[in-house]
Amino acid sequence: MSVAIVCDSSVDLAADVLEQRGLRAAPVGYSLGSNLFLQGEQSHHEFYDALASGEPLILNGVSSESWEAVYRAAAEGHDEGVVCLCQAFGSNSPSFDFAEYAARRMSHFEELSVRVHQTPRSTAGQAAIALALARVAQSGADLAAVEQALDAVTNSADIFMITPDVDGLERAGELPLVTSSSGLGPLDYGVPVFRARDRIKAVDLADDAEQAEEMLLNRAAEILGGEPSIVVVTHALAPEAAARLREKALNRLNVDEIHVTELGPTVGGMLGPGAWGMGFCNAPPS
């Protein structure tokens, strides 16, 4: 018995990591101005340069055709079908509806079983969940065990991001909403820490980057409870900040597995270049 794990490209995991872990990722589509892209068609520098120049970003999600292609490719050699993890970021994203539509088509026309799960996490938090499930699936676990592991690790999964300024949120038109819902007052008088679940929410305001990282790690340590954990550090053209946070996470948390990714358009399009942060979840039991 074996199960394939599918996610979307908002996890931002490198191609070699996806391959090693037996994961398949459906590409997120987006538009910058009048140009349409699939994630991966632009370099991160090209994407963030376009944002900085004022090109408006629209996230189009994953099309049903892309989901179908990835389901079909992932299912080869897996007799219990596919488990699909669909990120929940952005209330207007059609990705989940398209994922379910594609799953119904696969069942009807190709007798392929696809179980779609919309997790309340995004980007690096979703990546940690995907890596956890890949570990379970690669151990030879059946569908029931994989979905049981999904329930277990999702409870401990989260993602927190730091930005040096709020210029990205201002360009995206999100700053007034994020500020008004935070209870922290104006966010441009410090270094904000954001939780990035189904939307961006400011949760702390630090005096500087070092204090912001300490706040982030305090929250992560409390959620993870000292248990072995999968950590994904992510950044938007901020490799030095990501490397620093990675070392702090290794020293502070009970890290079982750690990766560094480059933040793509899903959350990066709102926070802008210079953002960095961390997603995580407890590692599944051996």
C-alpha cells in the first residue's frame, strides 16, 4: 500500500527536495500587470523587481488542468491514490475549488482516488506539513495513517514572518486592514512580526530585527512544546537574515529537519522584498 503526496508550489521547496521526498507540486499562477506567469517562470529577483516597480499582482491560484496533470503524474506506482494539500492563503483563491473539481474528474474518468485537504497554513508552514506527510508516506504507511498524521502535525503547524518595513503591504493595499486588525497601533514605528495563515496578521512589534526574531522564536517554542520539529526558514531576497534565523532555530528549538526556501508570490507578493521568517510543525512519530 502506498500514497502519493501532492501540494502546490506556494510551499516554495526546491525541486531537488521535492524529488527526494516524493512530493509533487502544482504551479501557482499569477499576473503582474498584463503578464501571466506560473510560479518558477520568473526568478525571484525578476518577481520582486517587478513588484517594486509598481506592477500590480493578482494571484490566480492553481488551475484545474494543472491539478489534474500533477495528480496523474503523482499517482504512478501508488495504489492508494493521492493526498492533496491545498494552501488556504487568500480568501478569494480558487485553488481549493479547482483542486476538488480536478479530483472529481480524476475519480470519474480515470478511477483515481484523490483526497483534497485545505490546511489552514501557507507557504513555509504548508511546506513543513508536506515534508512531514512525505516522511510518513515514504515509510510505507497507508492512506489512513497518512491522514492521521496530517491531523496530528497540522495542530502544531504555523508560520511567522518579519519585515524590515511595511512598504510591501502598503503597495499591496493591505496595510490599513492589517494595521486595524492588529491592535498594535501603527506598524511603521518598529519591526513587525506577522502570522501568515489564511491571511496576514500582525502579532508583535519589535524595536529591531534581533528582538523580532526573539519574539518569533518564543512563539515557535511555545507552539512546538520542545518536541522534535520540522522547520522551514524562508526569505524574500534576504539570505543573510534567513541564515541567521536558521542558526537561532537550531540552537533554540528541537529541530529534527530544517530547510531554507526563497519566498514566492503567495505571501512574498504582500510582504515584499526583505521579508524573512519561519514555518514549522512537529515531526510525525517514527
